[in-house]
Amino acid sequence: MTLKPTQQRNGNLVIPGERLGVIEEFIPDAGTYVKDGIIYSKIVGRALMDMLNRKVSVYPLQEGATIPKTGTTIIGQVGNAQSDNVFVNITKVNTRKKKLSGKFGGILHIYDASDRYIDSMNEVCKPGDIIRAKVISEKNQVYHLSTQDKNLGIIYAFCGQCGTQLEQSRSEMRCPKCSNIEKRKIAPDYGKAEL
Ligand SMILES: [Zn+2]
């Protein structure tokens, strides 16, 4: 069996769901999981490629690095969306006014999105939106986010049909280009927030 080259390098910062390699290359070890023969990271950490034993694992990040922490407010972009949760690519820790050096991801669940009842994440956000959220836990090395507070929510949203930035129109969001009407859980400084 020949050793195939892998895109991941030793020490790379990885996030949950990030591809590490395939089972033909490596034996999956701590901090990883396998789906359809592909090895993914289960946690936020540094990938360790043990070429000697042909094992891949992910080590949790050490203290001291600039990473999101429980209680901090983050800015991020909404990625993959399900009906009851969305993945957020964290780009900044708001309170530090400082960009993160690595890639971090968080999960926003529907029950942490709003203080009122909502049917679907479509009423909160859609992929591509820019969101301000608070880190409420780091359970299992995954950042769990909340937008329940009044100052949290979407700060920039884009039309699902044409991609134009939506404008706030009473309780709805309206596309100035194609008149599409959508819903969001917006922050009070929607469209004006500093990125
Ligand atoms: Zn539009």
C-alpha cells in the first residue's frame, strides 16, 4: 500500500468537521471520527499526523492562544444551515477587536437563537449572513452560541434570491432589488455594525 499525500499538515489548526485524511492513509485516533472512509476532526485543535504509527489525532488547543471563550461575544458568518441549527464560521472575538489567527466554528441551536418561539432557523438567519453571538459553552470542544440577548443577532443579511443586502422594514427584511421578503433575528445596529 502506498502512502498518499495528504493536504493536512502536522500542527494545522482544525475545526470540527474538517477533513484530515482517509482511512487508507491513517488510523483515526483521539479527537477524530470517520464517515464514509474519510477521517474528520471532532474538535477544535491541532492536527497531529503521526507518520511513524500512521495515526491521526487532534489535540485540544493550549491556553494562551487567541481563541473564543465562554462568555465572549463573537462575529462570524453563517455557514451550513439545518432547520434547527446552523454552523457559524467565527471570524472575530468582538471584545478584543482582534481577528483570530485560526479557523473556529460554532453551532447555534434554534432554542438558543431567540427568547421567543421560532419554527425554523430560516426565521433567524441564512447562510452568508454576518452574525453577532455569544459563546455560551464549549461542551465537547464545540462552541455553542446564543443570539438571545437584545444586542445579539444578524448584523448583515443578504437576499436569498439575488444576494443583495436586505433592508429592515418593520418586523420583516426586504430586498431593495427584487422585493423579496424574509425574516431574521437582527441586532439593533443591523447594517451599521463595525466588522
Ligand atoms: Zn433580492
